[in-house]
Amino acid sequence: MAIDVQETYKRHGPMVLRRCRSLLHDEQQAVDAMHDVFVQLLVHRERLVDKGACSLLWRIATNVCLNKIRSRRRRPEDPQSELLAEIAAHDDAESRGVARVVLDRLFAREPVSTGTMAVMHLVDGMTLEEVAESVGLSVSGVRKRLRTLRAGVMAREGAA
């Protein structure tokens, strides 16, 4: 049975919006991201079943938001606001730039899903079991991905 997108929107929309707000820190972008999540659900509704919808929506929302953050960094919508943000963060601009380069290099070698898992586990505080269930991997698979990511961080710290 295909997923009922309208019912899912009514039931889980507020949770998806909270997730988007927590990652994007911008109300309008959070609302847009929430709608993108449900558009994806609508497009793929025939392939999806209404089982585990909450974790599926959480994962889709995380991926949509991470993609929006990546896009925002690559192509700021308003160059003036980017300049203002740089001026406001001038005291720490060099540190942020270095951190951004390191993270970009680190995640360039990793699948996008590894970044999603890292956010879920390290930022959201989800257990390895919860992350594994959400992304459809075994606990050992999630642990291995995060261990590989951690090893990359440690190698970079040792090289620095």
C-alpha cells in the first residue's frame, strides 16, 4: 500500500519542520525544506510503505537540510548578506575558513550518508542503534563509517 502523503503531512509535518529549523536556523528556509521533504515523499510515494515513516522523514529532512546548507555555502542567495555575515564573524573568520576547508576535504572522500549519520549521532545525540535503523544500515556498519570518519579527523589533526 502506497504512503498517504496528505495524512503523513498532517501527522508528521510539525516534527519535520522542527528538524529543519534545528539544522537551518532560518524559518523561511526551514519551511521550504519541509515542503521539499514532502515533495520527495510525493514523488516516491508508490515505492514507499507507511511503515517507519517517522525515521524516513527524519532522514529525508536531514539530507534536504544538509544539501541546502551545502548549496548556501557554494552559492549564497544574497552576496550582500554573505558579506555582512563575514564582517560580523570577522574576529573568527580565519578559524572558520580553515575549519570549512578541513571539513570539505574530510567529507569529500566520504559518502553523503556518512555526513548524515555523523549529524544524527554527534549533533542530535541519537544512539548508534537509532541511527542504524534510520539510515537502513547495521549498527556495525554505522560504527565503521563513523570510525573511518573519526580516523580521518585524527589523521588531519596529526598532520596539522
